[in-house]
Amino acid sequence: MNVRLLFSITQILLLITFLGATPLSASQKEAKSIDELVAMFDESQCMECHEETHSEWKNSWHSKAVISSLKGMHNFIAIGLKKEWETPLTKAQIMKCLDCHAPTVKYASEELAVEIGNMIVTAHKMKGTKQGDAAKKELAKLNVGCLSCHNIKAGAVARGLHGEPAPGMIYGPEGEDADDAHETEELVDITRSSFCMQCHGKYKAADGETIQCNTLSGSYQNTYVAQGGSQTCQDCHMKKGHTFPGGHDLDVVKEGLGLQVEIVPYGHLPGTLKKKVKDPKKWIPSAVVNVFIANKTGHRIPDG
Ligand code: HEC
Ligand code: HEC
Ligand code: HEC
Ligand code: HEC
Ligand code: HEC
């Protein structure tokens, strides 16, 4: 066996191990630990070929959708469920928040989902302690990741039509051939506003409870679209790719506010001009200033 052949065999072996190490498997099995869950839907697998998209996403609020909302979720679990409604923490209850803030938890076991709920409480209540910080570090692994959108939620608006997502399938706007990297299927749903509205709007939980975490898509539909607005959420929010700028981005906030200032100068004369008065009142230059602040977004602002 010559050296060159040996080299190429090593290369092939390397390639096989490499492919084996990056399974794009979003199988239907239930994860028993956060690491198992992350392995099923790991966005770091996508980084290697979609580097720019990955770093855009990493800088977006979608990548921190659990740890940025810890206080609210703590209140729901530790005050709402426990004290006010005396309801046990179950997977079905925690999904009332995480179905939008970390859709992958759908594939967690009942025990893991409850453990995640308890970690949320610990991370907020024990903030700054070793235990609290450790919980937060684990929770930082949960978010609205690539596969939350490109697999789990891609066809969820019309679940009856599309059925459950196929494990490992990437649903995208074009269904562009990704060679052997992953299977890809075109699903136009993901380019429509209704795709975003399933999370940025009213939510109907499995037990029928309606949760309104934010109200934005109501005004999009009832005010913007009703008055002839034709741009989609994606048109306005994906101009810079996957960073999804919004109210935390000053440039976008400025873009959303139309400022028009109208100034009408005039002379103002207080009192009267009686000749006998020693120091007659003078004309004082004045102005009427009208400021019009317009909302140029596709919905009411601010949201929340
Ligand atoms: C799986 C649910 C989900 C889907 C689908 C989703 N989002 Fe989000 N989005 C969230 C959550 C949760 C947050 C809040 C994250 C946070 O505050 O950390 C968020 C945050 C944002 C923000 C940042 C808001 C701010 O305050 O700066 C924008 C903008 C945004 N989303 C736009 C979109 C658009 C446009 C779409 C559709 C292409 C979309 N999202 C699809 C769940 C979702
Ligand atoms: C229908 C999907 C959905 C559900 C269900 C949901 N949220 Fe949200 N949540 C969002 C989206 C989208 C945003 C971002 C809104 C925005 O920026 O306009 C958000 C924002 C938040 C924020 C503010 C985050 C920030 O960065 O300031 C908190 C806190 C929050 N949610 C807590 C909760 C809690 C607690 C629950 C469960 C009781 C819950 N959410 C259920 C979609 C949802
Ligand atoms: C909040 C939902 C959401 C998340 C999270 C998300 N995407 Fe997307 N992605 C979209 C939407 C919507 C489109 C289609 C935009 C359009 O064409 O209207 C898209 C388009 C794409 C495309 C097609 C080309 C392009 O850039 O438009 C690629 C590739 C892609 N996403 C990769 C990724 C990767 C990799 C991640 C994770 C690092 C990711 N996406 C995370 C919603 C998302
Ligand atoms: C080995 C390289 C590779 C890896 C790893 C990879 N992709 Fe891709 N992907 C591609 C190529 C090549 C294309 C087709 C050209 C393009 O759109 O960039 C593509 C296309 C896409 C598209 C567009 C599909 C459409 O409808 O046009 C999406 C979305 C996408 N990938 C998401 C992902 C996500 C999410 C991951 C991680 C789970 C991932 N990719 C991992 C190579 C890869
Ligand atoms: C015509 C363009 C346009 C359309 C259409 C549009 N947006 Fe916005 N959106 C903006 C601008 C500009 C801002 C920033 C204004 C601000 O927050 O002050 C914004 C802000 C946001 C925020 C942050 C709100 C906050 O209070 O921090 C979210 C979330 C968001 N949009 C999601 C969506 C979703 C989801 C849709 C579709 C249902 C949508 N947008 C449609 C332009 C648009």
C-alpha cells in the first residue's frame, strides 16, 4: 500500500467520522436532559456552512428568548401557578410559555420539562449565586433556534395540511438543493406573516387557555393590513437577514417613527399699547410649533 492511498483512506475515514458526528436528526424521541434536547436541534451544526446567518441569529433576540424573559416566567411559575392558581407545574403548563420561547421543549420528556421550569425559578430567584448562575447557563441553551423555525414551526400554521414536521428536514423558502448536507423542502408558509404571528400573537394552549404575551400581530392584521398595508413581517424585519431588529435597535425605532415639524412664526403682543404707559409692551416674536409623530411600522408600538 503506498503512502498516497493510505492518505486518501484516512481522509475518507475522517469524512465518515465527521458526517457521523453531525447528525441533523430531529427525531421524535423524547429528550431526558437539556444536552440531549440540544443535540437533537443543535444550531451549532448549521454554523459551519451558514456562518453569516448563524452569527446574525446569535446577535438576535431569538437566540436568547428564554434567558431574557426569566423574570416573567418565574412569576408565572412561582407566583401564578403555585400561589394564585394552586396548580402543579407540568409540561403542559410550561409549554404555555416555552412553545414560543423555546419550541424544542415540545420534544422533552415530562420530567425534563418540569425540571426546566424549576431551573427557571432557580435562575431568577437565586440570581448572582453559584446555583442561580449555573441554572441560567443551562437555560441559555434553549431559545428560538434554526430548527425551531425551519423545522418545528415552519408548517405549524397549517398543521392539518402539512402534518408533523419530518425529523431532520429543513423547510425553507426555496427548497434549494443543499447537496448532501441536509434534506430541504420548499414551504412558502415560512415567507408569510402568519408564520411569525403564531408566536408574535395570540396563543391557544392545549387546554384552551388563551395567552396574550404580546399584541403586535393583532394590530398588524386589524390596522395595517386592513388599511391596505402590503408588506410582510419578513419584508420589514429580514432586510438585515436573521438579526431581526426591533424595538431594541435604535435605527429601527427611528425608521418606525415619522417626524414632521411645522413652525408658524408670528408676533405676540401682550397687554395693550396705551400711549400713557411709560414702557409700552413690545411685539414679542413667537411661533406655533406642531410636531407630528407618525407610526410607520406595520403595527402598534411599543409592543408588550
Ligand atoms: C417560535 C416562535 C417565534 C417565531 C416563529 C418568530 N418569533 Fe420573533 N420572537 C420570539 C420571541 C419569544 C421573542 C422575544 C425574545 C426575547 O425577548 O429575548 C422574539 C423577538 C423578536 C424580535 C425582537 C423584538 C425586540 O424587542 O427587539 C423581532 C423583531 C422578531 N421577533 C420578529 C420576528 C419575525 C419577523 C418573525 C417571522 C419571520 C418571527 N419573529 C418569528 C418568538 C418567535
Ligand atoms: C404566542 C407565543 C408566546 C407565548 C405563548 C408566550 N410568549 Fe412571551 N413573548 C413572545 C414574543 C413574540 C415576545 C417578544 C415580543 C416583542 O418584543 O414585541 C415575548 C416577550 C416576552 C417577554 C419580554 C422579553 C423581553 O426581552 O423584554 C417576557 C418577560 C415574556 N415574553 C414572558 C412570557 C411568559 C411568562 C409566558 C408564559 C406565561 C409567555 N411569555 C408566553 C411570545 C410568546
Ligand atoms: C425566527 C425564525 C427563524 C430563525 C430562528 C431562523 N430562520 Fe432562517 N429563515 C427564516 C425565514 C422566515 C426565512 C425566509 C425569508 C424569506 O425569504 O422571506 C429564512 C431563510 C433562511 C435561509 C434561506 C436564505 C436566506 O438567508 O434568506 C437560510 C439558509 C436560513 N434561513 C438559515 C437559517 C439558519 C442557519 C438559522 C440558525 C442559525 C436560521 N435560519 C434561523 C426564519 C428563521
Ligand atoms: C454541510 C453544509 C451544510 C450544513 C451543515 C447545513 N446546511 Fe443548510 N444549506 C447548505 C447548502 C449548500 C444549501 C443550499 C444553498 C444555500 O441556500 O445556501 C443550504 C440551504 C439551506 C436553507 C435554504 C433552504 C431553501 O428553502 O432555500 C436553509 C433554511 C438551511 N440550509 C438551513 C440549515 C440549518 C437550519 C442547518 C443546521 C441544522 C443547516 N442548514 C446545515 C449547506 C449546509
Ligand atoms: C412596514 C414595516 C413593518 C411591518 C410590515 C412589520 N414591522 Fe415590526 N417593526 C417595524 C419597525 C420599523 C419597528 C421598530 C419600531 C419600534 O419598536 O419603535 C418594528 C418593531 C417590531 C417589534 C419590536 C416591538 C417592540 O415594542 O419592541 C417586533 C417584535 C416586531 N416589529 C415584529 C413584527 C411582526 C411579527 C410583524 C408581522 C406580523 C411585523 N413586525 C410587521 C416595521 C414593520
